Amino acid sequence: MTNLAADVTAFVLSEMRYVYVAMQYLHARDGLDFTLLILNGVVGLRIFWHLAFPHIEQDEVVPLGANLVRWSLVGASAALSYRIFTGHYLTPFDASELPFNLCIWLMAELLRGDVRPVWDLLSERWKKRRDERRRIFGGKRNSRRA
């Protein structure tokens, strides 16, 4: 695990030299766009780190849905950080992405990478919505008419 962390850190540090290239792709009017871009990249790395290496006991069972949520967030944050730090962020940076990424980072920080409470909340809401729709619409698709 330590070797993996060292390899990832070395890779990220070696890719940091391309940050200036990212600024050229941005066509930044001032340093604020560039600063927000770098901040978004760092937040993406933090999200990746917390969710890729969660604090879950080895014998605990994690539902498939929770793993899918966690790994989709890991992939999205890793792709965002990679694009930013290698200079492949081709679209002008939209600062409205940053608050959402900060919220995801805060969630990952508070839950220590374990997204099971989030998955439980989502699945509970989906079940309630499904039951409500069945109650309102009366199960038209599953009716027993001949």
C-alpha cells in the first residue's frame, strides 16, 4: 500500500510540470481562473484519495450499489484531476463545478471514504418514490385485466 501511494504521489508530482500547459488551454483572463482550476484539481485528488482507500473493516459487507457509487466518484475525480494536471482540460473552466466538488470532498472526508450511508439514503428514497408512484398510479402496468 505504501509503494502504491509513493508511486501515485511521484506520478502526480511529475505531471505537475504540465500545469502551465493547462493555463494555456484555459486562455485564462487572469490568475483567478488558473487558481480555481488548480484548486479544483487538488479537491479532485482529495476525493480520489478518500474514496479509493476507504476506512472499511476487512470483513464488512459492502452492497454492490455502494461500491458502484464509490467507484464512479473515484473515476470521475481521477479523470478530472488527470485532465487538469496534464493540461488536457480543453474547455474553459467553469467555477460552478468547484462547490459541488467541495461538497463531495466534504462528504468523503466526513464519512472517511465509506459511502454506505449515502447509498442507504438513496435506496430508501428510491423505494419510497416507487411505492408512492404505485399508490398514485395504481399499478397500471401490472394490472390483471384480461
